[in-house]
Amino acid sequence: MSLLTSVFIATSLDGFIARKNGDLDWLDAANA
């Protein structure tokens, strides 16, 4: 039995995941 694992990590160009206000809306736009 083999196990396949995938990990996706996203950051913006400044190295942070959330915007300064804590919003993650850009992740939804990138997923579209």
C-alpha cells in the first residue's frame, strides 16, 4: 500500500500569508 501526500503552501511576495488587515481574499482569487 502506498501513501501519497501533497502539501501546498502559499505566501505573497512580501512573505506573509495574510494582508496587513488579516484578510486572506487573495488566496481565493489565486484558486480561481
